[in-house]
Amino acid sequence: MKTLRIALPENKQNVTNYLNALKALGPETVVVSDSRVHRGSAYQQEYLDIKDLNPENYDGLILPGGWDVNPARYHQRMNGSGYVDNDLDDLQLAAVDAFVKAEKPVFGICRGFQILNVYFGGSLVQNIPTAFRHAKNSVQEEDKIHKSTTEEGSWIWELYGKEFVHNSAHHQALDRPGEGLVIDSWCSEDKVPESMHHETLPIWGVQWHPERLSLSWRREEEVNGIWVLGFFLRKCCEMSDRRTLEEYGDFWL
């Protein structure tokens, strides 16, 4: 059996935390980019035109966090959004489109969570009124922490139970859910959506950052983010002939 291959599309952002967390879990993670900006890491990178992204070369797609999605993508003018990168939007939306059409697993984190909503025709709140509760501390560059409530029986409920504490680093949020997307958890204090899944496709996402709650980033007061990444890799295993669940052992099963 071959190792699982996970595509992670990005252009100029630092995705080291994602790569480190995934490396500990076992898959081969490939940074897919249409920009030849080299970050000096030892991780595998593939430079290609968007049209050349072939989902059959991978077992899953992870969309990382990052800059705001251009509001023009969901038919709005700038009204609280910050820096946008149209090339990154193009790359990640094209990647989602390719994986959706191939019915391959997709997972979105923070910006990636929002990209998925936009892809399926949803909209975003460009600057939530309660950003003080969710946005990273601009002075100390620290994530905020808050509690979320889950929908009983949902995938996130099965991982963490009815309520759990996690990190937060965003000033935007899902507004109108995209077609087929179901909200699975929300901030206990202001009902901002925090996780979701697609009702028929192998697609999941969280608004928070599990990669920063894993390994050396783990903090006692918050949940273990490795469980979320492990959940997604299990789904990739179930839909792939590259590697079986048993080969991964008990670390994240």
C-alpha cells in the first residue's frame, strides 16, 4: 500500500504548522502552488497551473487558513474585509472544484472553511461585531479561546462532546450557508458557526485552527486538535486504496 497523499494549496503563506501536524500523523502532504515562492522547507512542493491540478493524484484536500476571501466572490463590495489575494482565491476555488467533481474528501480550516462556503454559493460576514471574541490578539499575536456548542450526533460532537474549548483567530464568519452545507457547532456566546459538513459529499470544515492545538502547540485548557485532522485522514483512508486504517496504528484512530 502507498502512503496517503494530501494536497494543500497555497501561494505565499506560511503553512509550516499544518505540515508539521500532518507529518506526525503519517500522510505525505504536498504543497500545491501556482507561485514559485520557495519557503525554504524540506516539505514536498508542486508548482503547476491551476488547470493541471489532478485530484486523482491525491487522497484528500486540506484548505488552510489565511487572508480574507475577496467579497466579490460572494457578490459583495468591500465592507470590512482586509487583505485579499485573487490568485490564492483562484487556486483554492479551482482545487475545491476539482475535488468536488471527483468526489474526493475535502477539509477546510478557518479561511478554508469560508472558501468552502463561498464555493457552494454561501456568503460571509466581512467583519463580525464580536470579532473581539474571535480575532487573534494583534499585539501579542495570540489566538483567542472560547467555548463551542455542538449539534448532538454530528461528527464534531462524536469527537468532543456537547461543549468544548478551542482557539480562534478570525474576524469573518459564515453568514448564509452554501448549498448542502450543514452547521455542526457554533460559538456558545454569540452563535458564530464553528464547524460544518456537506450533506452528501465528503466535505468538512472548522472555523478554528486544529493544527495549532496539536503536538507542541497543545494547551491544557483546550481540546486536542489532532483528533480533527485524524478524523479527516480516516475518511481519506476509507475512500482510498493507498493505505488501510490498520497500518496507521492507534495514534489517531
